[in-house]
Amino acid sequence: MSRGTELKLSSTTRATTLSVAIAATLTLSACGASNEGGSPEGGSTDGGQLSGDLVGAGASSQQAAMEAWQAGFQGEYPDIQFSYDPVGSGGGREQFIDGSTMFAGSDAALDEDELAAAQERCAGGEIFELPNYISPIAVIFNLEGVDELNLAPATIAGIFTGAITTWNDPAIAADNPDATLPASPITPVHRADDSGTTENFLEYLHAVAGDVWTAEPDGVWPLDGGEAANGTSGVVGVVESTVGAITYADASRAGDLGVVNVGVGEEFVAPSPEAASAVVENSERVEGRGDYDFAIELNRETEGSGEYPVVLVSYHLGCIEYEDQADADNVKAFMEYVISEDGQQAAADNAGNAPISASLREQAQSAVDAITSAG
């Protein structure tokens, strides 16, 4: 059996990286080194003339990436008042659909009912869903003296259903013969809010351990028991303060907590940007959507070597046509920056996610180019 390379980014490292990214961005903006015309890479908007508000809300998993995107974008467009509320994927989709925000971040694509409502909200009846943030979901834990564990999919499912209750359970011990496992209780921690991270995690469990995890995937946690907290920061905070706790969260937020290597075929694979990206590249686009809707049907049951299937693809949702010209221009400029090589690298440096591939960038560009206004 082989193990993947453990992915851990400390909060100190992330904070330092963001400070460096902000400083570098502002310096480049002042010098005009990256875009002499003031627009994002490949863009058609004039940064010197863009102003007003750009309001988004949604996935907390994107928060570290969004900090980097905001720093870079506002270095290019200082007159735009940018805000992003990491309220969670469900809240982000709701706020976009009801018109409270111009775009949303979501760890799950719109379902059929939401898609219809979003199409009604947009001026031309057409939306974009761009998979702009790709990151592994790490199963993270707090166990003294143990930095990493190998866990088979059925074992992970058993822990979160409450069937496996102690750390020295035979199922855990079997895959970790060299670990010193205490007889102490396991405290599973889940999201209390409607969460795309939850939906992605449960899609994985249902796909690969359906005989153990029988509940249908949903953004709302379906079982009683365990601890609950709001947002990514909430569940990570509970695990940090609770010895014996375990949760699921964007891998960029693992910090100094223990990380699980997940069973894939004959291997145990650690969460890494490269392993997550490999699964996305081998997944298909959801059929029957609009020309600019690039929702992905993830291949959760992969047994490919080095592929990590507990992956989160977080989308940016918006209108192809807005009522207001300024809204259209500002959304277009922001999405242009996000999908650019500079934008993706800034996010990767700060959040540890996988930059989108050239093919994903090309399809996203077709949507960005189409953004316009009804006015």
C-alpha cells in the first residue's frame, strides 16, 4: 500500500501568504506590470472606469481563496466596493436567486428547482455555473500522538453514522497497525448549516459505502447525534478544541490537525490539490444544462492510482444577462480575474486548492465573454 503526501497549511502560513499576495498585487497594480490597460488578463473592461458595488455570498470553503481574489481584483479595480459573505452554499444560492447578490459561491451545483428559479432571476433567463475552485475535502481529527490515519470508505461512513464509536475500533486498527489508538470515544462533528461541503461529502459516502451510509446526499446533515457547528470555521474550531473529535472540511483549513488518508482501490491517498484535480479531469459534465452551465458529475467511485475522490468543486453562479450595465461589467471583470492564471495562482498560494486546467479555463472564458446587460 502507498500513502499520498499529507496536505497541511497552517493558519500562520496562510496569513503570511495573503499578506505577501496583497503586497505583490498592489505593487503590480501601481506599476501596471500585469495589465497596462487596468483590466484582468484577457479582459475587455476598463478598470479605470469601473466602480460601484460587487456583492457576493456563499461557500465558506472558498473563504481563503476569496481573500486572495479580492486582494488581486481590488488592486486592479480600487473603485469597486467588493464584499463576499461566507454564509454557506445554501444561503449563497438563496441570496443570488432572490436578487440580494450579484453572484454566489456554492459547493454544489444548482438543483433543478433552484436552476429554474435562478433562470427567472436573470434578465435573459440564462445563468453560468463555473467550477472555479477545486479542492479536496479532508477528513480531519484531533487525536493526541496521531498525525495521520488510513481509513477505508466504509470505516469513515461508520464513524459518521455513529456505528463506530471508539478510536481503537477493530476497523480502524486493521488499517493502522503501527498507530497507538486509544480506547477513547470518537466525537463526529458535522455542519449545522446548509452546506455544499456536506453535500459533497455525503455524495462520496453514498457512492462508495452505500451499504453503510444509506441516507441520500443533501446539504443538510440528515442524522441525529454528534456535534454540529456553523460554517467551515465552526466545525474546524470544535475539532481543534475537542480531543477525539473528527470532521470534514476543505483541506486548506486542516492546519495542524490530523489528516485521514482515504482508501482508493488498493491505496490510501492523502488529500492534495493534484489528487483532487485528477478526479475532476476524469469526470463528465452534467447533461441537459445551458450553454454556459458547466456543472460536473464527479467520479466518486474512481479506483485510479493517486486520485482523491472526496473532492469539492465549488462554483461561481451568476447571470449571463443582468438588468444593470454596471452589475454586468463588475461581475464580468471579477470572473475574468478569478479564472485567469494570475487569479488561480493567487488562490492556490493562499488556499492550497488546485488551479483549474487550461480546458476548464477555456470553457469558463466562453461564459465570461457572454456576460452582458439588458440595458
